[in-house]
Amino acid sequence: MATADAAPTQDQDTIRRVIWASFIGTTIEWYDFILYGTSAALVFSRLFFPNVDSFTGTLSAFGTFAVGFIARPVGGLVFGHFGDRLGRKSMLVISLLIMGVATFIIGLLPTYHSIGILAPILLVSMRFAQGLGVGGEWGGAVLMAVEHSAGKKRGFHGSWPQMGVPAGLLLSTVAFSACSSAFTEEQFFSWGWRLPFLASIALIGVGLFIRLRILETPAFLHQNMEARQVQPPIATVLRSYRRNVLVGMGMRFAENGTFYILTVFVLSYGESQLRLPRSTMLTGVILASLFGLFATPAFGALSDRIGRRPVYLGGALFTVAFAFPFFWLLDTRSPLLIWLAIVLGVNLGHDAMYGPQAAFFSELFGTHVRYTGASLSYQLSSVFAGGLAPLIATGLLARFGSAGVAAYVVVMGMITVVSTLLASETFQTSLAEEPTRPAP
């Protein structure tokens, strides 16, 4: 099995520039996307769904949150098609613009009290646009890093765009928390909540400046010199890589679903169930975000040494084992134990899967369909895992208490454990090779 890529490799300065550009771009994308989730948990039910009780308002707000996930596979397919045909770089620029403009417009939207039912309709429309942007962005960002990388460091280099999630989570949570603390309750719900959304326009300028300066990936250029595709990439993926797509989707369940339990649902749980100050849960999320900036690349680098599967499997098993203890720690109402629970759940469970994921998913597909295949696996599962997780968790909490939510996390974790066991080990393969299909 080859250990070096056949495609041309880049010098270290180029690789550093590419991974920094991928990291900064994904940070901005995820700042925008996660900011909506925080606001859905704490703000939108009151401003956009005021004529219903608190429980129904929370469900409605989390419903609009799920719309972004429904749009993500659409973005993945559209941007994947053109990314495999035209290149990775141009798709990154377009997706960043879509996300930034949609987020900025959310900060300008009138609320239900101003324009009635049109307010939540506009909110859902902008959330759909956010989903399109992030759906197209992820595949391009990770491929820029992975396809520029030498074979022995693909896990580490691929983890840099993944670091955009904790960095975006950190920025959005800090921005939201700062605005929440700086203003009175009336000021915050009147206009203060808008400031983090409006700030996105400045971040977009920085991201575009950096991304426009990076080069197309050598793997894509090498493939284009050899042959031009005839069939649409999606047709090839569905014909030749169906099992890889399904395995990748299953591997996403614990990583994606539990992430939004740990960082979005937990905000609503702390405020509505535990009657704790908003800052308690937000502090836990901020701490997990900070540690994630170190844990994510560490697990990515570890996967370069011992393989993708053992690292990913370890994260999934920890998620299963920690599901019930997580809620036991929350229910103590002790801030220190709550922060410990969130940090352990995110940084040992989630990050062990998310660190090697970019390289792992990229290695499951050939260069000619890699953008489409990796995006399809990643984004399709997000509809059923992350997009519905806060909504399902809220319903289970009302019916069965926190034990029902913990059992839900266990089910998602077991889906990922089985899927990871079915996946082929890929860390020593060349990106120029035809990937191995999972064993039946």
C-alpha cells in the first residue's frame, strides 16, 4: 500500500498558508452557523415565536435551527459538483459569501412584533441560505488542506479546518455572552442580540482576503491533467461509492448529534430545567471551545501515527460511556461539575472523532469525486444527526427527563461505533489510489 501521494506536493510555506486559510475561513463559517444555534436556544423563541408557550416556542426555534441542516446536503451536492469539475478554491469563496450575507441579514430582520408571521418566514429563509453556505464550504476547506498535505501528516493538516468549529464556537459564544452581559435584558432582546450577527460582515472581508490568495490543490490539478470527467460526480459516487457514503454517514451520528446536544441543547436545559444563570452554561461551552483548539489537532496528529479508526472509535465509545454521567454532572447544578461535564463530552468524545474526520472522509473517495463524496457523507448525516438533535432532545426531555436524552446519545454513539468498525483503515493510503470499499 502506497504511503506517499502520486500527485505533486507543496513546499512547507504553501502548506502553512493553505491550512491557515482553511482554518480562518471555516472559523468564520462556523461562527455564523453556530451563532444561530445559540440564539435559537436563548433568544429566537421570544422574538420570533412569542404567541406560544415557552416549550412550544423552544421547539419552534429549534425547528428553524434544523432547516440549516436540511439545506446542507443541497449545498454539498451543488458545490461538490462544481468543486470536482472546476476546482476547490472558487467554491470556497462563493460559499463564504453566501454564509456571510445571510448571517448579516439575520441581524437586520424585524421581529414578530413588527411584521408578524413574515418574520419567522424570513428567518427560516436566511437559515436555509446559511445551510447552503456551510454545506458547500466544508468539503472544499478540508480538501484544500488534505490535498495539499504530504501523506504522513494528512490527519494533522486536515484537522486545521476542523478547528474552525471550536474556534467559531468560541467566537460566537463569547460574542453572544458579551452582548448578553453588557446590556440590560430589555436592551439585549431589543437590539443587543443583533450585534454578533452584524459583526459577521467584517469577518467575511478578512476571510475573503485570505482565501483569494491560496492556490488550487495539486491533487485536483494532477487529476485534471490526466483526464476530464464525463459523468456527473454524483452519478459516480452513487454507483461506485455507496457503501463508503453510508459508512461515513453512520460515523457522523455520534460526532454531529452529540455536539449539538453538548453545545446548543445544553443552553436551553440549563436555563429552563436547572434554573441556572445563562452565563453558567455559556462558560462551559467557552471552555470546551478553548480546549478544542488543542484537542482537535492533537487527535488528528495521533491518527497519523496509529490510524484513523482507533482514534475515531475511541471517541465514539467514550461518548456512549459518558452519556448518562454527563447529565448526572449537570443535575448537580454545581458550575465546576457542569463545566467539567461539557469539557469532557466535547474534548474527549467529540474531538477524538472530529480531529481525524477530514482526512478519514477524504481518503474514502477518489480525487475525481472527492468533493462530492466527502460532502455527501458529511452533510446528509447532519440532517438526521445534528439538525434534529436539539429538537428530539427537547421532546425526549419533556417525556422521559434527562435519562431519555442520555439514551438518545447512546443510540447515536452505537450507530457510530458499528459504522467505524465497518470502515476501512485509510491513513497509509495514497490520495492517488482508488480507495478501498468497506468490507461487506
